[in-house]
Amino acid sequence: MSSLISADEIRHETDIVWLEDIDDLDYVRQSLDRLPNRKSKPAYHRDGRMVGYAILGDTAQASRASGTFRRRVFWVLPHDRDSDPDGLYAKSAPAEAVDPRTLEPRVKGSKTERSEGGPPSLAMQELGIQLPL
């Protein structure tokens, strides 16, 4: 979950690979998965679809116990807003969701008004910023 991802766990990231245009996504779910390597596209075993993943640098060490690397994977489920705009997450987002525009290597990302499906904040209104961004 995004709140459980620490800066220490993502400190070896060098890049994020997006498999879809993130401008079309209000939010993505992120998780730390145990993967067999640092760089290649991981296998995906959830419902929905993987929309991106992190690449780790050569300094990342594999777990002594499992030989795997903890890497972020970004994904959406069939009932998420991009596929079901009037559904469960029409005006909210799941706990592990963040706005993909706030994600970078070594940056956890955050929720925004856009990712929460709500109206722009007062500050956005005062600056003349309208959703969608």
C-alpha cells in the first residue's frame, strides 16, 4: 500500500516504465512485489492490468532469503474509475492509489483532487486550475 511504502524501500529505483498513457488515468494502485530481477517487465498475476513498473539500479540487493528484489508495480482493477467511471471509485480512490503524475523514481507519489475524483481544492480554484489537469 502507498502509505506502507517507505523511501528506504524505493531508494534504488532508477526509472519507472509506463505501459499506458498516464494522462488517461486519474489514479493507479501501487504495490511492492517480490520479483526475480531488477529491470525486466514483471509477470502480472492480478485481476485488471499492469500499467507500469519500477526499474532498480545495480546497487539494489536481492533478499538473502528469497533471492528476489522488491520493486513497485502499478496497476488498475476492472472496477477502477478508468473502466467504471460511475462505479465504486467515482468520487474516491482505493487506499493504495496515487495520482501517477506525482510518481517518479524514489518518490512514493500522493493522492490529489484528481485522483480522489473530487472537485478542485480552493487553492486550485483561486489559481484558475480546473480538472482534469
